[in-house]
Amino acid sequence: MKGPLFYSKILLFGEYGIIKDSKGLSIPYSFYNGALKTDSNPSESAIKSNESLRKFTDYLETIDADLVSFDITLLKNHVESGMYFDSSIPQGYGVGSSGALVAAIYDKYAKDKITVLENLTREKLLKLKAIFSAMESFFHGKSSGLDPLNSYLSIPILINSKDNIEATGIPSQKTDGKGAVFLLDSGITGETAPMISIFMENMKQEGFRKMLKDQFIKHTDACVEDFLKGDVKSLFTNTKQLSKVVLNHFKPMIPTQFHDLWKKGLETNDYYLKLCGSGGGGYILGFTEDIQKAKQALSDYKLEVVYNF
């Protein structure tokens, strides 16, 4: 048995900010994906994934049936026969590994599911987001539901605020463009929960809340608007400001060995770095007006281009 593929996602803008109603922009990233599978001769990782699915199945039974209900009998039968999630999505890298799994389970086992082919009204998107938030909370303790939503729909999602999200189009890529968005592998696995708790602790300080509203959210919103309009010049101006704010105020979320690299980008303008997801490791997101320059400056690291300007 092999189910359909679900892609990873990249939150281009909005990490942390969307908790406090900033705009956000999330795009599917098909380079990584996962699918539900059953093998007659399972590997060690398949057996581990199957064990995790058993626990997840028990958890799904506790979700309010008014929100969503599943064909639990069928799911349990498949899990008993060794079903697992076969995924190339790296875990703890901020590209939505649990989101793709949640999307795959909903797609196959939810009753009365909202399908991708329907007219996706705002109400339906918010309902899906609420369902996915409840499902993914099993993995993170608290989830916005956006990662699975992106994975399930496989289209870019614009977050205007907590209760206002819409499917959106992004400017088509210039395949020969010099400018690029790229992923930089930090080589460290990040844990979402501890990073979120540092953020929540900081939110108790008035100065931090003010900075978030006046600087972080302001530049995040501007970046989203610039990106959607295709205003590359303004986008890089705002991304630089955002990169600066993150370096000054979100240091614990940036692995220590990347502090200097982050600063170097701001000084040379060869590239600007920002968090990809909650930080603490995993991928770091980079923006550059000249990908060759960025590759030279970051020659010690593995870069993956996500989008070309």
C-alpha cells in the first residue's frame, strides 16, 4: 500500500509574529515529501514510525467529534498491519515534518472531510486549520495548524491574521534570476517547544512586546506585501531590517555558531538570514540578490535554492 504524497512547507515570513497576529506567508516545498505506506519487510525507521502512529491513533480518539471524526477502526487495522509514514522531510528542521503526516492521516481517515477540490471559502479554511491544530498538538503541545494546512492543500497560504487566512498566488519564479531564497543547513536539530517557551517568557516584558509590534511585525508585514507584489527592491530592504531585528532580539533562537555569519551578511549585503520556523537549529532561511555571491560567502555550508527572483 502507498498513499498520496504530501509536501513539506516553508514559512517564508511570519515565524513568531503570527502568534501575535502579524501577516505570514507559507509555501509548499515539494523537494521533501512523505506518504503512508505498508511494507512486508519494514526497516527500523518504519517500525519506529509505526509505534508513533499507534500513539497518535489513540490521541485522535480524544479529539472532539464535533470538530472532526475518523474511521478509527480502519486506521487501527492499518496501523496493526504495520502502516508507517515514509518521509524524506527532515525532523526538527522547521519544514513541517509532522504537518505532512497530519495531512496524510486526515486525507485518508477523516469522515466528511473538506477536500481540496471544493470551493475553499474562508470558513472552510479556518475549519481545516482548527482541525489540523487539534491534530498536530499531539506533536508540539500547541500548534497553529498551518503546516498541515499547507501540506494538505499544496498551495501558498497568506495569513492576514489569526482568523483571516486565504489561499494565494505568488509571483512566478524567474528560473534564470540572480536573486534567490535559499535554505542553509545548520546541521543541528531544533526543538520547537523550548523555543516557543523562551518566546512566551520574553513576551512578559513590555519592551519585548513593543519591539515585536513596532519592528518585527512591521517589517514582517512589509516583507509579505513586497513578496506578493513582486517588489524585489523593497523586499530586500525590509528583509535586511527583519534580519537585524532577529539578530538583536531573538538571539537564543539562532544557534551560537551562526551569530557571526548572520552579522556578516548584514555588513556585506551578500545575503540576509532569518529564522525558518522556530529556530534553535534546523534550517536557516536566506535571501540574496545574487545567489553566486551568497554561495561564495557561504561556501562552507550546503545551500538549497527554494525560489528564484
